[in-house]
Amino acid sequence: MECAFDLKPLFEKDIIKVRSDLLPEGFVGSPEACCDAKRKLGWIIDRIGLLSAQAQGLHTSVTSARQMNGNQTIYLMAGKAKEGGKLVVTGLLKMGPKDLYLFDERGQLRSRIGTPAVLDFFVHSAHQRRGLGKRLFDNMLRDLDLTLCKCAVDRPSAMMTAFLAKHYGLVRTIAQANNYVLYDGFFGNSDADAQDIPNTRFVRRPRAAAKPELEHKVLSMAEIMEAGNRHSRDSRTIIKRSGDSRSWQ
């Protein structure tokens, strides 16, 4: 992706890390230089976010300068378009923690706080099949000290699914009810997984035992009349015991 301005002041190395302040990590400069860098990086993020959305067939961008928050990190890659040419932006990788309800391999619903998530990934079509995407991911994994199977992936495209299978052996998935994809190995016995909390709100409680149905007996007409007479005698006895002197004969 070409830019109308020089990228060298922004890219001291081929992959830079950008947070919500829209400045390359470690950037040092005057207030004017910082404002200029923010403006240019904001334009780059908006533009490459739009290209990523178009490549994935999305109607709106999931990455823009305005959407950046304090917990998200964007890795931008730049390289020369050709030998001796000027720098161009070649790739994007966006990461951020998410609080998610996730199903494990046994179908148990768990609450995971701060799950590392891959939120957006893009390599320009003119620079694909050169290993740039893997360099982006490897750089991110080293920087954040992560293992990729421990990350949730937000709505991966078919190309990204193939990429993860080819370069990281991520094939078997754990079915989820949301847009995130988990891979085999996400849940385990590590210290991080000790934070898993079974969500009791979603646990089905056993039904109470049904009360036995009363047996209904079919009475004959004679039995019905006898029961009525017996009820009448019992009623007279109760009333007389209460002191009523009236005759009920």
C-alpha cells in the first residue's frame, strides 16, 4: 500500500507496534513531530483496515484509528515495493484481549477474562506468498509471549484458516456459539487456564421428581348416594357439637 508521504520516520524497523496513542512504540520527537506521526499513522491504519475488510468481504472495517482502545495493539509491516524503491505498507495484525464465554472440549461453558484474540490480519495481495504473514505472527507471539493455540481468532476467513493450518498446524477446532474460533490446545493445565470459571448460570439443574399421580376410582350410583348420606350425617354431627339446637331431621 503506497503512501503519499515518506514512511522512514515512522518505520525504524520493518515491523512497528502501535497502541491507542497512534505512535510507533519508542517514537521520540517534538510535539509537532508527534502530531504529524499520529496523523500519518491514523491514515495508514484507516486505509489498510479498509483494504482488509474488502479482502474479507466485510461491509465495514473492523480496524480504524478511531476504534483503537487502550488494550489493543496493531503491528504494521513495511517493505520496499521493489529493489531500491520507496517503502510501502505490506501487512497488518491486530490483537486485543476479550472477555468471552467459551465452550471447552467437553461442552462445559467457561468464563474467560482477557482472552488474547486475533482481531484482524491482512497482507497486501502484491506481497503475499513471501512469508510476510508468518513474520508478522512470529513477531507478535514473541512480543506478547503467547502461543497461538491459546488465542481466540475472530471470524477467520478461509485464507486465514488455511494460513494457520499451514504455518502453525492449527486444524482441529473447538465449536463455539459466538464468532470466535478456538483451536485444540486452547484449554489445558497451565497456570493461565486455572482462571477458567465454570459459569453456573448456564448449568442445567436436574428436574424435581414428579409427584405420583393419585389413583382415581370409578364409583357406582349406589356408592355415590351412600357417600352423600354419610357426608350429610357427618355435617349434622359437627353442627350439633358446636351448640346448634336446630333440627336437621
